[in-house]
Amino acid sequence: MSNKPTTTDLEWTELDQRAVDTVRVLAMDSVQKVGNGHPGTAMSLAPAAYLLFQKVMRHDPADPDWTGRDRFVLSVGHTSLTLYIQLYMADYGLELDDLKAFRTWGSRTPGHPEHGHTVGVETTTGPLGQGVANAVGMAMAARYERGLFDPEAPQGESPFDHTVFVVAGDGCLEEGISAEASSLAGHQKLGNLVMLWDDNHISIEGDTETAISEDTLKRYEAYGWHVQRVEQLANGDLDPQGLHAALLAAQAETERPSLIAARSIIAWPAPTAQNTEAAHGSALGDDEVAATKRVLGFDADKNFQVEDEVLAHVREVRERGGEAHALWKKRFDEWRSANPERAAEFDRIARGELPEGWEEALPTFEPGESVATRKASGNVLKALGPVIPELWGGSADLAGSNNTTFAKTSFLPEGNSLSNADKYGRTLHFGIREHAMGSTMNGIALHGNTRIYGGTFLVFSDYMRPAVRLAALMKQPVTYVWTHDSIGVGEDGPTHQPIEHLAALRAIPGLNMVRPADANETAIAWGEILKRHSTAPAPHGLALTRQGVPTYPANAEAAKGGYVLFEAEDAEGRSTMPRAVLIGTGSEVQLAVAARETLQSEGVPTRVVSMPSVEWFEEQDQAYRDSVLPPSVRARVAVEAATALTWHRFVGEAGRVVSIEHYGASADGKLLFKEFGFTPEAVAQAARESLTAAER
């Protein structure tokens, strides 16, 4: 069973055309009813979306999560009706009432497609260009998945072969992220990726001549893509025959990703609204909607018209999808019988389970030794790589600094000159493309059946932030290895020293930041992140040091986000209720530990709390949190080489925060810590001030 089409003939009947025109009517009516939205592109793209869902893609509405399905990504997310109407027609569960509730409270048809909210939506899109990079990630994941389970099968003959389709607009291709991701896709020779470009020449500010004049097809040829152009029909509509032929030619091209430029007229065939910027993001108005319905042969006085014959026709896709699924299952079952060990691995990975005994591979580190947490993270990856085959990842050209390489093979296509190139390799080279790295990681996670991580310097998380936000919004289990996490970077200076980044990242709802104090906390953190992949999926950011830090005894309670590292003691050395609590993260925990010794010598029983993850700590019940930070102890100090924004809620009114509220400087990291007040003496003095304030 090949995933490639068996015929290039397109049967396009009057009923097909009526269905396409029904799509246009539904798009106009949905926007008109709510009074806002983006009708124009949904109208002009109607033939393309219909072709994909009804004639080209392999999908089964009865099983939206079918492993063998083709993927559809609507990068131009503001035209969400393009997708919703096809999901309604193909019977994915949306009803006509859902279209009537478009963009309203509680509806299944929000303004932009949301993964996990509407069945059939593969990814959350809206920020332009993100879907392009998501699709690139999905195509990469599909190749890696094939390498895990069926690497020897001929091209197109594996049950794991499928196509990723993405629809992009002019705005998507103007955004920098699409350039990054498209360059990566061409370099990787992702022949399973097909992008349809809605070349309508209109954006919010009018004709795209206002902002862009390059030859986009030549640009994509330079990226290494297979490119085609489909001209419109004489009446201005998209050409179904030409589009169909181009889509099949793109699927037949297995050595390169494909771009199809489809020249369209936005809001076609609205008499006065077509080819205008107003049609991009505004309701057409009652008169224009009525006039357009008359042009299309619909009753101008009726809304949301779907004729029984049309609905019956489009719902036949369920039967075709079921047949395709059955054929695929036959091949899948044959694969299972021939590959029982791989099949067992597939089942385990699909369930989100880790291999038996994987935790035994987690390293532990001897207390007392000085180890950079980035190095400890690298050791963890090297230990886990051989036992977790679905784990893979890489770096934005900083692997040697991020310590993200654990495999000998690089994920690179056939024909690459590097000696370790392997099209199914485990080390990803994202290149200097942090934004695309973040969004392709989202696509990899959304595709399923792998566990992905990617690294860069913490300061460059700024370049990734839109993708990180979307990962959090979609609850995708991607892991960011962000190293060089403070002024400890040293001589590289303020451009490379993150100051506000930890607070800014912690401000993203759903992102869990983890800043381990030492090597053992790093190993525990990795273990906890891997456990949460399926049980509590969310993106995680590891903030890791460049410089060595002291290693403390391993404590499993680090997985709770905050715990007592050293207890307060009385004059006889017995544990006692603290008078002061010092809270530290990352490389500053050692300062709290040293300050504790000073305070203890002054007769102040002092507890040190290590809090690697604020988010994990706040998940714990109140009793546990109170046991770590007793409410009765008001003398508290938090120390972190970053802005203080995170910590005020933990130290309270009488507390103090040892932080940095300005940019760094270029000098040795140890000198910077001293000059900027990150010393045991400064922490101890802050504790004394807090004790005084608490006693008032």
C-alpha cells in the first residue's frame, strides 16, 4: 500500500462545485452573524481546502488521531473557517450550530484554530508563520518515527509514510520564522512536506506591493524546494484541475519539500469586496453577502444554506477515509507480525510510557565536586540516550556549549557530506535559527511518538518566545536546554548575560522553568520532566550554568520544585524551627548555604531552601509548601542572579531579595558576582535586615 495517489485524474462534478460554493456561503454567513472575522481568504481558498480534504489527503474522520493520517496545518490561522467548514463537512464532529457560534464564548470554533479544543485541529495557529515551522517539525518527526520503527521499507511503502500539508499566506511567508524553517526544510530534503501558498497579494494595509517585491518562488528554489505555480481560471477562481495536478506532483516529489503558489483573489466572487483589504478582516455586510449569494446561485434571503444533496456528497469522505484506514491497517498488521520487537516498542511509546528500568540509568554525582549544571545535563542525556530511543534533539549551533549531543549520528538527509550524516540520526542541527527551532520542536511534539529537546543560551530564549508561548498554550511536552543562565557567563558581557529572562519566562502560563542548584538536582529535574511527558504534559525550560557549582547530596524532593536543603540547627546541632529562611536557585544556592553558616554562628537558626522550580513547588499542596516555608517565619531572603520579580510573593513584607536590576558587564564571572553583590556576606546581611523587619 503506497501513500502516493494511484491516479492523477480529477473527477470534478457540478456537485463538487456546489459544495465549494457552499463553503463560501458558510464563510460569509459565519462572519456576518458574529460581526467580525476574516471571510475573504476562506472564500478564495475554498477550492483548495475542499480538494485537500475531499480528494487528496489520507484521513479518517472516525479516528482523528490515526497514526497513518496525513497532517493538515493551517498556518494562515486567521482564516480558521477554512478549516472549520471542512471539519464540519467531513463530519469530524462540528455541526452547523458550531459555525453559527463562530468566535463566541464557549464555542468549538474560536477565532483561530486551537489544538485540543476542536477535534481535527493539528496545531494552534494565528501568529503568522508559526504553522509553517510546525509543519516542518511534523515532517522531521515523521522521518524520525520511520527510522525508529520501519527504516528498511522502500519509499512510500511503510505504514509510517505520510504527507504533511500546510496552507500559508503572504503574511506567513513574510515572517522571519518561515524563512528560518523553510531553509531548514530544504536542507533536510523533507520530501514529505507540501506547502500551498495562497498568493492573493492582499494584507491588512492593502496590496502586498506596500511591503514586499521579491520573487518568492526563486527564494524557495534557493532553499532547495520543488516549486510550482497554479494560475487562476479566467473568471478569477482557483483552478481545481491545476491545483489537483500540482498537489499530486508535490506528493510524488520525495527528495525535496514542495511549494505550490496558487494565485487567488481574496473574497472571490463578492462583487465589490473581492481583491480588497477590507475583505481580509471584516464582515462583508448584508448587501454584499446577499449579492455574492446571488452570483453563486444561492437564495439571498437564507443563511447557512447546506443542501441535503451537498451534505450527503461531502460526508462520503467518511467512507473513503475508513477504506483508506482499513488498507493501511492491513499493512500495519503485516508490519507488526514481521517486527514484533519494534511493534512492542511502538505500543510503549504510543502509550507515553518510558522503558522499564530507565530511572536506573540516571546518574548521581558525588557531593562536594564542582560541576557545571550544563555539563551535568549533558551527562544525563548521554546516560539516557541509549535506553530511551524516542529521545532526540540538538541545538541552535551551540551543541558544544549546551552539552546537548549524546548520539554519534546526525539527523541529516542522504547526500549530506558529513561522515556521521544519517537520515534517521538522533542529533538535530537546527542551525542558528532559534525561533524556528522552538516552533519545529512544537511540530515534532504535536506529531507524536518522540520526545524532543533543543538548546541555546538562555539570553536567546527571546528569539524563541512566540514558539515557547504556543507550546505552553498547547501543553506540548518540549524541553528547552537553556544554558549560560546568568552573569556567570562572564566576559561575553551584557549582550549574553540574561537578567530579566527568568522572570519573563516564568510569566508564561503553563511553562515550567527549572533552575537546578547542582548536578544532582539536574539529574532529578530531567527525570521529573520525562515522567511528566504524558502525565502532565507541558513545556519545560532548564536554566543551566556555564560555571561549576558545588554538588550537594541528592534529594528526591527536588522534584517537588522546592525543598529543605539544609535545616536550621540549635546551638547543639539539633534540627530546630528556623528564625530565618534563605531561598536560592541555581548557582546562588551555594551563597545561601555559606550565609547560613554565618548566621548559625551568630545564633540564628537558619534554613536553606532550594527552589529549582517555582511552578512545581506551587503545584504542591498547602501543607507541603508550609512545611518548607513556615508561615510563622517572616524573616526570609531569596537570592537569584536575575531580577527580583519572581520572589516578592515568597519572601513577604518583611523579606528581602538579593537580585540584579540592571544589565551586566564584561569581566570574569566570579568578579561580577562579587561586584554586583552576590556574596554570602550580602545574603547574610539581607537576612539580618529581614529579621529586624520581621520583629517590628
